[in-house]
Amino acid sequence: MNEHWDLTSLYKDEEDYRRDLERFRGWIPVLETYRGTLSDDAKLCAYFDAQVELEKLVNRLYAYAASKADLDRRNVENVGKENELISLLRRLESATSFFDPEILALGQRHMEEFFARNGSYRQFDFQIRKLFDGAKYVLSDDKERLLSHYSAFSDVGDSLYSTLSVGDYRPKTAHLSGGRDVVVTTSNWTTLIAEEKDPEDRRKVFEALYTYYDEHKNTYAEIYSFLLQSQLAVMKARGYHSILEEHLVGNQIPTSVFHNLVEVAHEGAKHLQRYYELRRKALHLEKHRSYDRFLPLSQSKTKVTYEQSKEMFFRSIEKFPEDFRNKARKVTADGMVDVYPQDGKTTGAYSRGGGGLDPMILLNFQGTLEDVFTLAHESGHSIHTLYSDESQPLMKQNYTIFVAEIASTFNEHNLLDDLLRREDLTREDRIALLQKAIDEICSTFYRQTLFGEYEYLVSRKVEKGEVLDYQVLSDIMTDLYRQYYGIDIAEEVYKPLVWCYIPHLYATPFYVYQYATSFSASLELYSRVKAGKEGAFEAYVSLLRQGGSDYPIEEVRKAGVDLTTKEPFEAVVSRMEELVGRLEKELEA
């Protein structure tokens, strides 16, 4: 088994990569020559042709450069390669800043007539529709060009965060009872805590990880404040009403969707708090600390190899259509997954690809049951990419974050049910799987909504001109944990600094709440498939096939779920209440 990415499928060597990089560099001045010419059909067609070529070229370049960097963030040469490419992308953005104002000046009717005359370019029609829908936020040509010169700064914060959190990160050692010393990393700390029975040892493991954030809390606060100020500048320049709207309006997501989600999560927090109190009693804890959430309620000693985890995932989808099963095997084939953690490797997991490239998965596999769910999750993203790529033209393949997590969590729902159906389940197994189902709602629905609300509250302070420092940022987090979980994380010394630990807050603002919206949609879609409703799986796959051909709210609505209402969110809360009740009975048995 090849447990590493085969990046030669992208470029056979560095010289091959450099050749394409120079091709990309050469395209930038060429595209600038189209300024002021787009009213001519032939010129506009040529510009669109160039966009297609560049999309393919940049997809391949970025997949290679970013993947090399993610395998070892300590490698200055590889990180430099990624930064060089990002710099060129910013130059391209500046060189093509004329496009939006020029198209808007032509008018929507002109563009409709253009597509009527030039039907082969309809793969750009949704892009143009989005442009006109958001026309009031587009500036004049000279202002767009000026603003584009500053766009590079918006990525500096994310780059600084990655360097501080991964490139400069050095694991610390926890000195545990019995004279044991363990090296604590961002990859293994949850596993270590789950295995420790002594509350004092769990505290030491947690603090060994979070001490790093405490040592650099002022730097993290400055980075986060810089990112928020960058968002504020764009908000003011383009005329958005809020930073929240700035991140939602491009995909026509009503701000009411976000606020409905937060409201329902608050209303249903009593079930989250009931679960934590149930855990506290079952685990005989004086207090349930936030990191105690990793403690199992049953002692499952299950360890799996990576190959076994693949087979467990494949078994869970064996009743799905053959095409879906084949895609699952394709995305987990040798060379498509980088499996195990290593020093300097980016933490967590993701799927990257599309635009003519087979998707690749990054894992940090530890051999736990949780890793099986992670494999199913990331495979869902990759399967989504394959369906999108085969169903949509290149310029409509890139689906939004808002729908991305539907495919991943759909696979997790299904894997969980497959494991629960096993006839050889013991009471301990049932408890473990019920805990898994509840923990998934806790982490994907409640926790991500909490972080989304955190972003909103912090952004409101920035909009009002209030100063942010680490204490302000920590106090907001402490208050939210009290409201959602009913626990005081200030008693855990470093836990209020959890905002330093969450990379999405820095890399993709207002991303995390979409885990909760996607989870809600996927639960509804999966429930229909599970119930055997006619056409349910086809409706689900139809969503995956839509790629980025419409606004995400509409794509989900076409598949049968309306996320502009509270009902999908309330259904998750009801599911939480039901599962906690079942768990309580199992624990009492």
C-alpha cells in the first residue's frame, strides 16, 4: 500500500512544475491587454478561453505547491513555493480587476444576448449572473484596481497563523503519574486524554498543548485583529452593512439563515447541557472539563489499521448504487491519500482537487474508530468533487463551502448506522456508538455554531471600533461556553484561548457555521434515504452533480431541503434530545 500522495501525477519533477509556473507568469501581462475590449464578442470569447486555460493551469500548480507545503510546513523551500504562487495569483487578480466593472458597464441584457449568440460559453453564465446580482458592491475600474493591490494583505494573517501554529510549533512534554513522559502534539492530544483515567494527567496533557497558545496569546490576538481589520476595510470599501453580510452576500445566503441557526442552537442548548451532566455522572467526575469530552463512556479497545478502516467504510456503502461505490474506491486508491501524521505535516484532514484533477485526501490517521469516520467524511468531499466534475463544465464545478459539508456528513450518518446495525453489538458497543452520534451533533452543530457566533460577536466589536486584545477575545469565548455547555472554562486556565487553536477562524472567516447548516441538510437527506423513500438517493446525488451551477441555498432546495426556515435546525435539536434519552437508558441498564 502506498500511504503517501503520488504528486508525480501532477508534475513529474520540479522542472516540470517550474515550466508551468512560468507559463502562468506569462499569462498575466497577456490578460491585461484585454482591458477596454470586452464589448467586442471576439475579444470576450478569447478572454473566456484564456480563463479556462488558466483555471486548469492554476488548479494543477496550486494542488502541487500547497500539497508539498502541507506535508512539511518546516520546509522553507516548499512553503516558499506556495507563497510564490499565491503572490502570482494576487498579481493576476490585479491585472484582471477591470473585468467586473467592464462587464457591468455592458449591461445584463448585453451579456444575455452574448450567450445567446455564443452558446458554447454558457459555462460562464452563472458567474456573470452572480456579478450582476452583486453589482452594487462592485466599484469602478480604477477603484477595483486600487483595492486589488491590497488584496495580498488579506492573506498575510492566514499565512502568519499557519507559520506560528505549524511551522514554528514545537511539541511539549507532559510529565504524568508513574513517572511517564509523553510528547503532546496537535495530532495526538485527544487520543492521549481519552486514554488517561487520572483527571490530573488529563489536565497535564491539555495544558502541554495549550501552554503554547498562552505563550503566544498576544501574537495570536494581533494576527486575528489584523484579519478582522482587513475584513472591515473591505466591508467599508464595498458598502456591506456588516462583516457577516460581506461573507454571505456573494452566495445570496440571507443573514437570517445564520441568525436562525444561532437562535435554534441556543434554544436547544439545554439538551447539550443535559448530555454533559449525564457524562459527568457516568464518568464520576467532580466537574466535567471541556477536554473531558474525549473520554469514552464505554471502554472500547478497538484499534484499526488504515486498510481495515477502508473496508469498514466500503461495507457501509455496499447497498448504494455501483457508481457511488466505484467513486469511493477511486478516491481512496493508492497515491490519493496521505495517511499518517509526521513532524511538520499540516494537522487535521481535508480533501483537495477538482477542476480536472482527481481529488486527494490528507489524513493524520491514528488507528481509532474516529479515524474511520474521518476517512468517510473526507471521502464524501472527494466523491462530491467527482460527481461535480463529470456533470458540470469546468467553470461551474467549484461548489461552495455551504454545500461542501453535506456530502461528508452524509457519509458519517451512514457509517454510524451501519455500525449500529451489527448483530454482535455489546452494551458497551451501543453506548460507544450512541456517544459517537451525540458527539457528532455536539461538535458539528453546537460547537461550530458557537464558533460562528463567536466570529459574529467579535466582528461586531470591530465594526464599532472597539479594541481587541487576548483578554477581550477570551472573555467572549468564556461567556459562550457558559451559555452553550453550561461550564466555566475560565477554571481550565488556558481553555479561553481556544480561539487561538481554531484555524478556520483565520483561514476562512464565517466558514464554521456552515458545518452546522450542512449537517442539518445532510441529516434530512440521509433520513429520507434511510427510510427508503423513492428517489431519495437520486435526489441526494443530484445535489452533488450540481457543483457550483447555482446559489447554494437553491441547490439544497432543489434536493428537497429549505435552509431558510428553522425546521432543519430544529430537527437536529430533536435528534439530539432523542439520542441523549436513549443513551441515558443504556447507562441505567
